[in-house]
Amino acid sequence: MAQIIWSDPALTDLAEIADYIALDNFSASQKLIKRVFSHVEYLELFPESGRIPPELDNSPYREIIVGPCRIFYRYDQKNVYILYIMRGERQLRKYLIDNRSKKI
């Protein structure tokens, strides 16, 4: 079983997305947070269940989708590092994931 390790920036990403949604619908923002944590917990048992992001061929990074979020992580056979969370409609900037991965 893998251990889940959240980076501080990933938690900040999630909080910012939830805050934005809460401006219109507080209940929806709370449900999103619960869904994200639930899906991430699933990675403890199935860490390779996420896909390799299409923008990052041959990459050590994987992602799971919890609409409207894309959750990027790296798995090293022992730990799952949650590195970056973004809204699905935004363009991925690989350097953000690389920078966060180096800090863990």
C-alpha cells in the first residue's frame, strides 16, 4: 500500500479552486473537496491507476480526473506525491510539476 504525500502547493491549488467555486455555490465546493480526497485515497491501493497526461509523453507523472480538476502525481513504488491540481480547461505547464516534484 502506497503512502499519499500532499505537497503544500497542491493543497493550495485545491483551496483556490474550491474558493472560486464557493463564490457561486458553497455546497458544490465542499463536495468537490470531498470527491478529490476520496479519489486520491484510492491511489493508496491502486497508485498506477491514473493515466500518463497526454501532454507529457514518457513522463514519470500521472493524473486522475475529478471534474473539473486534473490531479497530477508521481509514484515511486512506495509513495504517491500529489504535486499539482488544476482546472481541466487550463493548459498544463510542465515546469510547474517539475519544480514541485524537486521540492519533495
